[in-house]
Amino acid sequence: MAADDKMKNTAEDLEGKAKEAAGKARGDEQQENEGKGQQAKADLKKAAENVKDAFKK
């Protein structure tokens, strides 16, 4: 996994966690769900990069 991609995925995951927490604090289900979606998207990207790395070896 390229370091740049890893940093972007981590940033997206953290942004999602922040959105989810803010949504919970405000009682805003839409924002909370957007945050969860961002986290899931980042997790899928991480998994795809891990698969690519496994085949490079």
C-alpha cells in the first residue's frame, strides 16, 4: 500500500468517526449515518490495497 493512499484512507476514516460522533451528539441521524458510511468506504479501500499488496509479493 502506498503511504499516500494509506494516509488518505486513515484521514477519511477519522473524518467519518468525527461526523458520526457529531451526529450522535446532535441527535442528527443523517450525519451519523454519513460518518458510518465514510468509515465503511475507508475500510473497503484499505482491504483492496491489502489484496493488491498480497499479490505483489
